[in-house]
Amino acid sequence: MGNDVCVVIEHLRGQVSDISYVMLAAARGLAESSGGKVLAILLGHGAQDLAQDLLADEVLYADHPELTDFTPDAYEAVLVQLLGEKQPRAILLGHTSIGTDVAGTLSVRLKLPLVSSCRQITSDGKYVSQICGGKIMAEGELPVPASVVTMTPGGYKPEQGRGSARPEVTAIQPPPLTPMRTKLAKYIEPAGGDVDISKESLLIAVGRGIQNQDNISLAEELAKTLGGVVCGSRPVVDQAWLASSRLVGKSGKHVKPKIYLALGISGAPEHTEAISDSDVIIAVNTDPSAPIFDIARYGAEADILDVLPSLTEQIKQLRG
């Protein structure tokens, strides 16, 4: 086995996903300590421009019409052949619907151990992994001589995986990719007319503590006063009190605002995983032992139905 670290780049609709930059940041230290290179693997069709800001020593690019959109069959065929030839020290994939779809197959076909839900990788080959839904952080050493690893966000900032200079791009010849068992039938865009909460700098997030749909208006009034946007946790969206496009969590959007105001949100791992890149988290909850307080910079043990009207009024007064 070699010393290089391979990162499988995820992209969607012409944009590289943040998890790809997170993985590149994680790969850098491991590659330097092993004496290898960071190799970014980019699969697509007419997608070579996506390589321009990848912080990698080299980008291995496979171009084929069957790689225009992700399908497990096409990705697995290319990756098994390429990684079998490269034999890297580690293979990094996102702990996402794409990464987890192919990680198990790569582990079996390449006969390599799989480390899942990895949050950090140290330069000496140790890892920190989220298990039991994120309730426990497990530490260990990456199996040698090689491992397949799925990465979660939170351990690195995406900016750490972005480069200022375009890396060397090497074209690779994919194996025959027709016929494939699966094809993308249709890409369904989210309903138009709503905001993209993943790009907002100030989020007012409501959870079960909001109690009923009528009280959502209290959060909306605060958001209007502050110039922010209302979003919510799974219980609120499941009740249809907010649109699914406003869901923050493992099955919704990962967000990274400057301020994340968590109101009546207990802080389940599925939720906190998606807000870990926020600059400042402020939590309000009646339960002093709520896990959300473990990651919040500021917190208040209070009823959000008391806090919301008072806070909105005070901000209005301050702004005249």
C-alpha cells in the first residue's frame, strides 16, 4: 500500500459540496505525516472546472456522460478500478447519502476496513468518530496499511480545504460504464420562493418548546426585527408548522450562520451536527440539562414564550 490520501469529491448541480473541502482539510495532515500526497478524485462530465479551488496536490478527473450525476453503479465501477491501482493509505468519502452509498462496497471489494462517521483525523493517524447518533465520541487509530473513511462535518472548516492555486489535473480513463443498472430519472428542485437557510447569516431556530403553530409568529417577528430567518428542528417541520426547506438537522440543511439562536431546542445529536459550524450559538431552554447548552456560547434557562416578545420589544426600542 502507498502513502497517498485519496478524497472522493462530492458535487451537485455544478457546485462542490462543503463536505469535500472538509475532507481535503482532514487529508492534508495525514498525507504530510505519511509522506504522501492528497489526491482528489473528481468524477463528472464537463466538470473539470470544479477542480480549481480544491486544496489537493493532484486532481484525478474521470469524464463520462454516465458520471454527470451520481449513481452508485457508475461511481463504484470507477473507484474500484482507480483505487485498486493507487492503493492509497486512506480513502475519504463524505458521511452523506452519496458517500455512504459507495463506502461499504469499496470496503468489501477492496478488502479494506471501514471507519464511519469520522469527525477528525490527526496527523499521526488517529481518528475521532461520532457513534450512537453522535452521543459518544470514539477514538482510535486508522487501521493499517489502508482504510476507507467516511467523514462528517464539524471537525474542520470548509475554508481549510480550499486552495488559492488551481491544482494539477490528470485525466483518467474510466472503465466501460454501459449499461448501468441505475440511472438518475429526475432531479427535483426544492419548492421555489423560499430562502436557502444554509446561506443565511442569522437564524432564529425553533423547536418543540414553541408548543404550537400560532407561536411561530413570535419567532417570525423577532427574525424580522433582527433581519434574520426562521428555521426549525424536526418536530416543528414534522407538524408542518414550517416548510421542509426550513429544516435544520441531519435529514435537513447543515447551516453555518454568524448567529444561531436556538429556541426551545433540546439539542439532539442529529440537530447539533448540522449547526456545529455556526460562529455563535445562543440557546434558550427551560431544561438546564438540555444538551444544546453544551455547545452554546451563551444560554438562558427560560421559557421561550416569555423571552420572544420581551426580546423583540427591547430590540425595537434600541433601534428606535
